[in-house]
Amino acid sequence: MKTASVPDVLQSLRQKAGERFSTLGWPTTRLEQWKYTNLAPVAKVQWRPAGGGGTVPAGITATMAGRAAAELIFVNGRLVESSGDAGVIVRNLASDPGGAVEEHLGRYADAEGQALVALNTSQFVDGALIEVPANKVVDGFIHLLFIGEGDGVWSHPRNLIVAGRNSEVTIAETYVGTGAYFTNALTEIAAADGAVVDHYRFGNESRDAFHVGALYVNQRRSSSVTSRIVTLGGALVRNEVVGVLAGEGASMVLDGLFVGKGTQHIDNQTTVDHASPHCDSQELYKGVLDEQSRGVFDGKVLVRPDAVKTVSRQENHNLILSESAIIDSKPALEIHNDDVKCNHGSTIGQIAEEPLFYLRSRGLGEDEARNLLVYAFAGEIVDRMKLQPVQEEIRRVLFEQMPARLPERREGRR
């Protein structure tokens, strides 16, 4: 499939963003929001874009064609396959010169202040445009599959999801690949009055790959958006969610699960901006860190002066499986009026001895018992997912990773 070039209407946006990235440069640990994640290994690589064309690499099994109402497949950021018909606009973002693209693209993501957003805006070639008209309920879900392939290759997928008044849509993004590549992905969601958007992002990148993924959400009156992000792969991964509750009565749910081992580094940054009255947000992120991996949760809930009757709860719970694993947890509330109900909490712990002893007393070996408890801890996030095909795929990968720890753990005890 030939990929259309970016329309002229986007060129000014791209040029301005490119100039801004040149000014900002790569983020460093001197910046507060990057203090836990060092991008120096990414910045020093002379990245190159992939060539045109391309096909789905052999051995990639993450497609959900036949189960999804519609699916777009991208290889190194370029659209190579599309299938299905969801009854709404689902097409290559770069091929649409106007309409929703002109109205919404770049309106919510901060290309002025965030270097990686500026880089994406200046470099993206393809991405998904999903436009749901008012009062339309999409039957099934829309799947976006992003495949990275090759050493030294970078890609910058850009997605725009526009949900019209009182519409409903479910979208799943999956990231997989082989090689030491870099994916810098960005998705913007505009949810109109009463719209319902259920969004999934599953990161199972190559263990040699770098991934930065950002999700920017703007919600209007009485809209509802759910974001579920699961990260199991990648050498260095940073997930960022910025949600603005811009209309009265809007609600947002943020769920996250990150599982690291070896020397993986997984950074999760979330911001929920309560900009209007009578809005609520619920956030639950869980981390499992083994061996020399490091996890980060940096979450902020901002309640503005006029956002009275706000209800917000933010939780981060982490399970540490080795003495070398590290978690940095920093939940925060910034509240500018008194008429709110907000709380937050963070826990960091190891597997409790009592349930471990109970399982072993029922005939399970130590490794099997530990894996079962880890799986149950992580499974709370997966259980909350309503999209069964994605839920099943995450369970499969999560389950396969459990036995992989056993030989290393046994060696560590000898």
C-alpha cells in the first residue's frame, strides 16, 4: 500500500514544531519531569527514518483482523495494511488535508513546551484518524497495530481520535517489534459533550527498543474517557497521559500496569487537570519490578479554583521482587479550592509471607506460589478491562513472562 505524503496544510505545523525541537533539544535529567529518566542513550543515536513501502514482518502475530471492526497496521510509522469497516472514518491521518485534522490536530498536545511532542509533530509521516459522528455507537473496537523493525530506525506515529456528541467508541493501540528501534508515538483524543471513549495501549516492544508514548485528552461536558496502559516490553519506556476535564460533569479513569525485569526502565507520567466543576477522576497504576529493573510513577492531579465539587482518587501500588529493583513513586495533588473530595496513596512492598506460606502449604513450590501471587497482583488491572481480545493477549504475554523468571531466581538463591 502506497503511503500518501503529508498534505500541504500540515507543513506549517511541522515546520514550527521542528524549529521548537531545535530550540528545546532532547530532554535531560536536569528537567524535573525527566529527573528519573535519562534519554542520553536515545539522543546519542543517529536515528534514520525507514524507507517507503514495507509489509508486515514474518512472525508478527499481534494482528486482530477478524476480531476488530477495523484495523490499521503500521510498520516503522508507515501505513501498510488496513482492513474492516467500523462504519465511521478510520483512515490514514496524513491523507486527510482538512476537517477534523485542521480543527483538532496539535490543539491538545503541547508541542511548545514538550520536546518529544515537538519532535513527533515535525517528523510524523502516518498515523490513524478516527472520527465518530454525533450519536454514533461503534459496534466492536478499532485496532491500531504499530510494528517497529530494524536497528537504528525511528518512527513517530501520530493519531487523532475525535468522538462526536453522545458517541461511543473503543480503540486499542498495540506496539510490538524486533530490533533496536525508537518509537515516539502520540495520540490526541477530543471527546465532545456526552461522548464515551475507551482507549487501550499495550506496549510489548522489543527488549532492545526505546519507546516514548504520549496521550493527550480533552473532554467536554458529561463526557467519559477511560485510558488503560499496559507495558511489558521495551528497554526504556516512557508513558505520558495528560487529561483535561474541560466540561462540567466529565469523568476520567486511568488504569496502568507496568512489569519490568532485567534492566528495563519504565516511566509513567500522568496529569489530570480538573478545569471544570462536578468532574471526577479515578486512577490506579500498579508496578511489578524484578532483577535490576526500575519503574517510575509520577502522577499529578490539578484542581483549579472554579472546579468545585471535584472528586478524585489516585493510587499507585508496587511490588518489588528483588533487592536490586527500584521504584520511584510520586503521587501529588494540587488543589486550589476547598469544595472537593480528593485523596491519593502509594505503596511499595514485597510478596507477603502469609499468603506465600498458605499456597506452599497447599502443595505449590516456592517459585510457583510466587508467580501466582505476582499474577494475581497484576491481574487486577487486566480484570478491569472490558475488551476481551486485548485482555486475552495481555494475559498470554504476562503468563509467558512468569516462568521466564524461574531459572534466574533459582540461580540467585544458590
